[in-house]
Amino acid sequence: MNRSDLPGLYIHVPFCKTKCPYCDFYSVTDTKRAVQWLSTTLMEASLYREEFPSFDSLYIGGGTPSLLGGPLLEDLLCGLRDIFRFDGGTELTMEVNPDDVTREKLALYRALGVNRISLGVQSFREDEVRFLGRRHSAKQAEEALRLIADEGFAEFGIDLIYGLPGQTLRSWRQTLRKALEHGPSHISCYQLTLEGDTPFSRMSGGGSLKLPADAIQARFSLAASETLSEAGFIHYEVSNFARGLEHLSRHNVKYWQHKPYLGLGPSAHSFRGNRRWWNARCLDEHLLKTGRGEKATGGSERLSADQMRLERLLFGFRTLWGVEMSEISGKDGQKAIDGLLTSRLVELHETRIIPTEKGYLFADGLPVMVSG
Amino acid sequence: MKHIRNFSIIAHIDHGKSTLADRLIQYTKLVDARQFRDQILDNMDIERERGITIKSQTVDLPYVDENGEEYELNLIDTPGHVDFSYEVSRALASCEGVLLLVDASQGVEAQTLGNLYAALEHNLVVIPVINKIDLPVADIERVKLEIDQELGLDPEGAILCSAKEGTGIEDIFHAVVGKIPPPEGDPEKPLTALIFDAHYDPFRGTIVSCRVFDGTVKQGDTIRLMSQGTTYRVEEVGVFRLTREPKKELTAGMVGYIIAGIKTVSDTRIGDTITLDTRPASSQLPGFKDVKPVVFSSIYPIASDDYQSLLEALEKYKLNDASLVYQKDSSAALGQGFRCGYLGLLHLEIVQERLEREFDQSIIMTAPSVQYRFYLDDGSVLDVDNPLYYPDPGTIKSSEEPYIRASILIPERYVGAVMKICMERRGVNSHLSYPTPGRVEVTFDMPLAEVIFDFYDKLKSITQGYGSFDYEITDYRESNLVKLDILVNGEKVDALSILVHRDNARERAVKVCDRLKDEIPKQQFKIAIQGAIGGKIIARSTISAYRKDVTAKCYGGDITRKRKLLEKQKKGKKRMRIVGNVEIPQSAFLAALKTDDE
């Protein structure tokens, strides 16, 4: 946890060939506008040069960043390096879709300095991948993983989704084991949830999609912890596992430790000190404003001490760093912690209250429980 | 004095009393059209919304007839609900006549009858007015027949009116002047003035509304409130226009107000007689009663640190409502609160709503209770209106509960359904009469406890709105009472305890357990809800445990939204009460009180 306090840089690539029915990250399917997006994003970057001169992590997410062709990606990275200074050991993560992976592309990524890949596998079962509306097949994902290993990427992560209708504990464990076979340094397991105005949430509203009950979801989640910790993985955040402390996602950890970060591109969020701001969720607006040399900020907030504390509780109970005892105030808070200790939702490690595996299942509820 | 008329409008709820009052005011041009708001006399929000008058107001209408004679017509507004029947009776005692309003589409209803009887008791001239004749469903002939046969009044004298459209208003003024006699009284005799209402004014203290029968009162007089013997110096007298209009004096026959440095409304008693301290009347005016609350429930602040603020709100509220009584109460589940007594269930609802709306209090109200009477082995008698004070059952020799005589007026086709709900609610001694063909008056002796919950709503729904209901409290009768406790994970939630008839206990327990099951959110452990009498469990329900309550993602774009959700939940938690280790939301306490399934 004693990482550098250098900020992280996030680039939101707002393009997808097709939209997945569960996802509500901002993206458009008109990929022809990528060229324009690139130039305005670099203009946006230059507006923050004074405030954020250097970084030690760069995360290219989306959207589908792997849609960017070689020259565009090269322009992007070179452009960013012209504007900002990147620390020597910068973690440079690229989100990649399995069907975009080719040997050539991977070689290019390496050449451009990408040292970490996050692959959107979601499942190793064909029926599940199809259900999720992905444009790749399970077979393609396996092939992509072989290529990534062949290319010598030491740091790569696999993203999985669980809690699908009809999914069994058996099939979920199979997917987990398959993931392990490919030797990733990192695995993220996301419970399928209904987000905003997505096709899945509309289907659920209309009754044609029914997600498993919370008791089943809990078993999936515990199965993941079990299977992955047996393989030596550390469960360091509700949805994230790493093959050792040196394999955490440095960039993502910044989000959970109130470290500064800058987000560029539509819908990207930034944070510094006690201020958070975010860009409008609209490519047109983003192009228009940054094209005119303005920031495309869609909203901002300045957090009070109480809000900062509440967020520390929120992050703390979701991660293995837990919450410092001194954050818990009042008799009611103490009483609640005693209750959580008794029911083994948290453990005490010196002065920190650390969530247990069972505690992770209720992480979102704990901050309210312990604040008076 | 011969140019004064004191009258009131009496009507069943919704028959248009307030609208008619508005029309009469408009006609006299006391207020111009621009200032005019519907239901001028009902100036509380709740009154406008519910279309009922809670706090009566009086207005002095100047009227000039076609011969140029000037009159002062005192319209004494009355609350239109059975909870306030004593206030109504004092207002009627201040009048010489009434307009009896009947809805042309609804006809005569139970309260119309009750109101008529009250008016006849005071020997008032009754002028029937058929209102809402503009409605397409108006059936004037049928209503006339009912006026004749059910009320025994001359239907030919009935005035046809549409208060909404303003027709028949002139006729009403004619009738008030022509048919209602002027007041009698002697200005030279010792002062007797009847208090029929009192309001609180933050600048002037209590504004006493009164009718002077004999004598004269003016600024500087020392008055005496006869039932209490307290004396006050008169600061101002006057009459009610839409605002107060000071006068030199009030004399026999007049209706007006007295301001005399009376601090709170509770220092006065409705129905009391005002006389002069220097020259007192020999006796009080008849009919004075000290009204006692009949329904009781406790009020607790949702956040226990709001106790002081609730106390202040109650004190302020009480300034204007002498009929609410309260004292400190405390509950293991809900902390410090107040036990309150109300005139009836509507009164309870009004207090609750006004505390929440006007005084911005977030409160939990416990189940309404009547006052039960317990005869104990040691010969003592215990009146209990709070389940907390239920005596040790081993020491109870016998118990009693208050009964009412309920009178229900319905179209004949609903007799079966109405008899059924009355009997389900332990009604006995039923009696049927047929005032007009097709209509039935059903009377029942029933425990008051059976009507204080939702009897009226239920009656309305099974009779599709045609049933009307009136009651008076008659006596105490022997009853087999038990205390029903509700336990959450084995802990008794004292605020949910109720006293019930043994035969009803099980059914009530099952309902409360089911409702709580729906209202208490899942927690990380299983929650058992039980209904028990003594140590015996008679009903139970279970809330299964939550197994997972966490969202998958928490990255840059998720944090603000997640924190806002937590902030909202934190606020919501303030509205929760913790019993043992279970968080119970306020809504659960409220829902547990409802007996009906909506």
C-alpha cells in the first residue's frame, strides 16, 4: 500500500463494434470517428499538463481500445508521452477484446510499451459467451491467451463474469480453472448486475431475464475466492484477484486509495485532493468542446471531510487494506464493529479492520452499518 | 337585536358545507373575487385536501335585504366529524337556526340524522337545503321524500341550491332572515356568554369565540370563566369578518370574540360560561362537559435525539388544540416519547399529519388503543389505555372495555354485508329500521376498539360509498382481554404490543407478523417474528437472511454514485430503530398498525 503518490492516467476509448447487452460503459459503434477522437483527446490532455505533469500508471480502457489500429495507437501513446512525463516503471495496461488479438498486434503493443493486458474473456463456455452478446467465441479467447503468453507478456489479466441465468457452480468452477491454466497474473470476477438502461435491465424489468438469487450469487463468489486462493491468488478487492501483491492493478488501486488520477475522453472521471470531476457522457460534446480548446467537464464535486471518510469506508471494506480503527466513531459504530467481528464479517489486524471473504459479500452495506 | 341572526350549516361529510359557506361569503362581498380562494373558512392544508373542517371558524356576514334593512348574519361553522360532536353541540347551542345541507345525489345519511337530532335538541329552526342540484345524478324528488320521511321535515320548504354554481344563494339569505328568529336576551342582565371555540394567536394569545346570551362585555371588564373560576381582564372584543374587527362591546344576542390575555387555548374550556367578575351570573349555561379523550396512542421521534424537538412541537400544537392530551411515555424499543389522548381516530390522524407537515417532525405512532378497565383481586380498579401498563394477568378478576351504539344508514342491498362486518367486529344487539323504502338504518352495540382502526374505511368500501356511520359511546362491558406481544428475534418490541379481545388475538398476531415480514428488510441473519400471549407463541413469520449485498464494480465512474447511495442509506438508517440486532424501519411500525390488506 506504500505505492507512489504519482497520479494515474485513464484514457477512455469510446468505441465498440457492437454493444454488449449488460454493459453501460459509454461507447458508440461509429468507429470512423476514432481519428477525430484521438486528436481532441490529445488536445484535452494538453489542457491538464500543468496540473498533472507526470504519472506512474496509464490505463487504456473503454469501450474497446483494441479496436484502435496500429497507427492510431502509436499516435496516441507518442502524443501522451510528448505531453506528460511517465515514470520509469509505469504500468501501462491495455484492455483487449479476444477477437482483436493477433500476433502482430501484440508485438506492436509491446513495442509501444504496453506491459499489461486485460483480456475481456467473460466465460470459457460458448453458450455463456453467446448469452452475454460477445462478438468473440470461447475458443478465440483461449487462442488469444496463448498468443499473449507466447508474446511474453508477464502481466496479463482475465476478466470473467458470473451469476448468469442457469449457470451452475460446476460450470463456474470450470471457467475459473480454465482461466488458471493460462497462467494469468490477475483475474477479475464480476457478478453480472443490471446496469442503468441496458438491454439486460430492460429484459429483467419485462420479466424475460431472471438473475440468480443473492444466496446463489454468494456461493459463486465464495467459489471464486476458494478456487483462486487455492491457486495462490490474493483476493485484494471484491472483484479482483492477483497472483501476488506485486501483481495488483496499480492503476485500479489508486481509485480505492484516494490517489489522484486524470481521466481523458468522454465519461472519464478524475480525482485530486478532495475534488472529483467527470467528462460529459457524449462523444459529440467531447469533440466539440475539446476541439475548441475547452475542458469537457460534465460535472464535479468537492468532497467534505465526512464524504471523504464515507468513501474511505466504502473502499476499505471492499479491499484487503480494510479500515483504520480511528475511522469508526461513536458508541454505535463500535457496537456495530463488535457485531461484525462476532459474525466474522471482519477481522482485526492490529489497528485495521479487514473484511473477511464473507465480509466481501456485504461490503457495500458495511459503511452504513458502522457509521452512526 | 332583531337584525341579528345566528346560524350554522350542518351536513354530512362531503355534502358541500364549506363550498356553501364560501358562496355566502362571496355573496356578501366581504371579499373580492381576486382574493377568493375556495373554502375560505378551511384555512389549514389538511382541511382543503380532505374537504373537511377541522377547526371551526365563524364569520359575520353583512346583509341588506330588498327593503334596505341591514342584518348581521353570524355563520358559525362547525366541524363535520363525529370525533368533534361536542364542539358541534356547543356551536349549535350558540345558534337559533341551522341550514341542514343534504347532497342531492347522496340523500340523507347517518350524520345528517345525527346532526338533525342535535339541532332539534337545541330547539333550532331547521331549514333543509338540497345542495349539488347541478349534478347529473341529482335526484331531488327522492331526496325530498327522504327529508319528509326520514327527517320529518317539510320538504316543500327545502331550498334547492348548487353551492358550486351559486344557484339558490339568494333564497338561502331570505330564509335565514325570514325563518330563523332573532336572538333573545337582556343586555342589562349579568353577563352569560358561551365559549364555543378558541384559537391561538401568537401575538394576542387565545382568541375566544363566544355567543353572548345576556349582558354586555367590553374592553377593561374583568371576566370570569365559570367552570374554572379564573379571571382575566378584557383587552379587546369584536366580531369576525374575514379578519377580526374590534367593537366597543358585545351585547346580548351577538356572536364575536374576546381577547383577554389568556395564554393558551387549554386555559379555556369549550362550553364554559363567561361572566363578569364584578357582577357574576347565578348559574352556568347548560350543557358544559369536560371532554375526555377516547383513543390513545404513543408518539415517538424517529431519531431519539429529536425528543426535545418533538416536545416543543407538541407544546406548540397544543396551543391551538385543547382536546389533545399528552404525557411522557417511554418504550424499550423506541425510547422517550409521549402518550397522547385523542377525541377519535380522525383527531389522531390530524395530530399526526400536522406534526409531520407543519412542525416538520418525523414520528412513529403506536397502535391506537381505547381505555380498558381492569378489576383486580385486591379490589382496586385500573384504567389502562397503554399496553405497557397491562396488569399481571394473574391478578385480574375481570376486565371491561368501552362500547358504542353505532348507527349505520345504508341502501337495503348492503344490509347483509354490513351486518357481517359488524358481527365480525363483535357487534351485538342489532336493530334494523326502514326509514324510507329501500333504505335501512342498522344499529349495533359494538366495542369502541373495533371501530377505531379502519371500520369507517371498510364500511365505505363494502357499501361502495353509500354507507354512513355515526356513533356515541354508551358504557363499559365485560370483555375477555389479553395482551398480544410481538417479538423480533426473541426480543419483545413493546411499542407493538396491543390489548385485544382473546378471540381476535390470533388473527391480529398473524396479520402483524405477515406485515412485518414485508416491511423489515432482509439482514445478514435470519429474523424470526412472533406473536405471543404471555409466553405462548400464537403466530410467527420468518425473514430469510441476505447472502450477498455488494456490487461488482467500483472504478472511477462508480464511486460518486456509490457514495451517494450510501449517504441516502445513512439518512434512511436514521429512520430505523434497532431492536436487539434487527433494524426495523419506521414503515414497519406504521404497517403493523393497519389491519386491512391494501
